Amino acid sequence: MLTKRDLLRSTAAVVAGAAIARPSLLMAQSYPGIIEAKDIAEAGFIYGLPIVMNYGIMYEYAVDRSSGQFKAPFNQIKNESHVFTYKDTAVISPNSDTPYSVVWMDLRAEPMVLSVPVVESKRYYSVQLIDGNTNNYGYIGSRATGSDAGDYMVVGPEWKGATPAGIKKVFQSGTQFSLALYRTQLFNPGDINSVMKVQAGYKAQPLSAYLKQSAPPVSPVVNFPKIDKELVKTNFFEYLDFCLQFAPALENEKDIRAKLARIGVGAGKTFSFKDLPLEHKAEILIGMRQGERKIGEAVDKAGVSANGWRISSLFGDAAFFNGDWLKRAAGAKAGIYGNDSVEATYPLGKFDSEGKPLDGSQHNYTLTFPAGQLPPVNAFWSVTMYDGKTQLLIENPINRYLINSPMLPTMKKNADGSLTLYIQHKSPGADKESNWLPAPNGPIYTAMRLYWPKTEAPSILPVGNGTWQPPGVKRV
């Protein structure tokens, strides 16, 4: 079964023992030389990684009922009555603060109407709208639209119909398949029934059902290609080729699309890796590997460094990226489906306050927030622990994957009013366990989340220039 860590390792594969296939007529006429093909593969991998990662998640969540991660068919909402744990492996760096609800939308035949109930003002919630390119094209929720009930319409890239009465806002996806990702704040384990009541008020229905009209003709059945870690090793561009048919090119995508077309990838094309001559296979794989290396470097260098944390803004709409495919790919690798910085800002931690890699097998650590200097937010904040190798949540003896602001009443403060978190593999002792964030017995990856960050000082915004910075993680 595909996990995103497998996808990110995909280009380490080398095709061994492959016979030289006969070049197609297209290749004989116009296929680029191997050096140019390598460069196109590198650029295409950077451009396409978020698209293929998204497809892998969509396939597991909405297509393959036997994936172990399946949620619901297209255009049906699935509410999770629990937060994510180490058992959830489809998405890297998952949030474990807010039970998710998801709707994978097929917008080909008609729009979808998403309806939300009244949500108590103290409970943060958001509906993040993400297209198949991983662009965030809109928000519903506490920050964006308030806590009142409302009906919102999501339309496909070529929709030109009228807006019905009663629809508060129309959101246009850049692709025909799209994701609505809901986050509903959980205050504590005993609060889950209240979260489920909010979730019960979330509705997703086709426009015709909302209007109580007959449905339009159904869209053609799609033969979604099976995806797994072995196929991704060599079929990356075949998946990208498949996905692009549902994603009309924006103006700033035409150049990269034209390059990809030269190796047979794109609308009306049929890329076939297995039919490439051996030397072209090698160059394609080398280009992919170089693209992957550049993406990894971009993640490590994104934004600014503050006390060992990387603070960056890697998520937004198509205009935010403006053709910077490396930024988009870095965001997907750091944690796909991240929010716009105004919705949530994510300081990411792989290093301690002295710039040395965090490793739970070597050291114990502390993270201390001085009195009055907790993360400045309108909603809530959290610090989540991940395995540094996989970027997944880790199994631990107290089933604690994060520490967040709703937990503050149960935590112990220091005499001076500061708050210290104990980040280590083994328990710091019964007297400190309330403040313990269990770490893996190896490399550590941490993510701080500031939901609906404050804009007035002190603030983490604007990203990279805010007046508030997270304190460093210190070795004990």
C-alpha cells in the first residue's frame, strides 16, 4: 500500500535487466535527446510531485475500497470521530488536533454544494478547498466566513452556470477532481460527542439535489490507474499524464506542459516508460532523482530559521505559487495539504537550538515557553511529534502525539509562570509526565501549528518577519 514516504523515495529505483524497446514512431520523429530528456524529467518531477502525491491519496481515500485508508466514494462526506494516530499512514505529517471530515468531489457533471451548521464561536473549524494541483482555492470556517450556517457552491474549472439563490459564495476549483478537507476543533477526549454533533451538520450534495431538480447526465466512468509504491518507481510520469487530463493548464503552466509534451506527457498523450529505450529510461530516472534532491533542499531552506525552527509559507492558491513549482513541491513534501499562513502557520523542527539534528535515541530535550509568550493565536496552537524518517505519528505508551493549548489546564507551569515541555523517548517521571511529548527512538521531526494566528503584535505574521518567534528546543 502506498504511503507518501514511499512516493518520496520512488526515484531511488533503477530499472535492472530491462531490454531496449523499439522506439515509437513519435520518439523517432521528435523525442528529445537524452540530456534534454533528463532536464525535462527533472522539471517535470518537481512540477508533478504534488499532483501525483494528491492522486495517490485520492486513490486510497475515494477509489480503492480495499486500501485500508478508504473514506467514502466521490461526493460523499466522511466524518472521522477520532483524531489521527500512528495507524493513519496515507498522509505525511498529519494533524492530530482536529478530527477530519473529507469530501472528494467529482465536479465534471455538476457543482457540489457544501453546507455548514452554526458552530459555537469558541470552537475553531475550517473547510479547506484544495484542487488536484494542491492549490488552496478557498476557505469556509471560523476565520474565513464566521460561525454562522451557510451554503457554499464548489464548481469545476469550466463551469459557467448561474449562482442559485441562497448560495453565500462560489468557489472555483482548478481541476475537475477536488478535495474539501474539514477540521473541527476537539477540546479534550471527552469533547468528542460535541465534535460529532458539529460534523453531523456538515452536508455535501450535488447542485441538482440541493435545488431538488433532476440530475444531469452522469460523467463517463474513469478507469483510475492502480497506484502503489512499486508502480510509482517507474510509472511516475504515467500517473502525471493521467492526472493532467482533468486539469486545464493555466497561463503560467503552458511552458512546463509544452516541455512535458515533448516526452509524451500531457492531454492527448500516452506516456509509456516501459517502451522507452534503456538509455532514455536511465536519463528519466536521473532527472527525477535530481528533482527529488532539489525538493529536499528546498524544504530544508524554506523561509527563515528561528531558534532551530524553519518558519515558511509554502501553501496557497495558484496566484500564490505563480509558477514556482519548487515551492509547491516543497510544501507537499513538508506536509501535503498545508493551510495558507493566515489560516495556520507551521514552524517545523528538525534541529535543536544549537542547530544540531534532533534525535531521541541520543538526547532528551526541553522546549520552554517564557511566561506570557505562548504562541499568539485566535484559535489554538499545538506541538506535534513525528518520526523523523517517515514524518508519521509515532506509537507511544501514553497515546500522546501532541501537546496543545486546550491541554494547558492539565499541565504544570514553572514557578516563574513559564511552561516547559519534555521531549524525549522515555518518560521524564511521573511528576513531569503531564508535560511529556513522547519522541521516537531516533530522528525527530516536530511541527508547531498556530491556527488562525494573530495579526497584531506579537505575531508570527508576516511569515519570516513576525514579532513572535518560537523558542528553541534545548538538549538536556
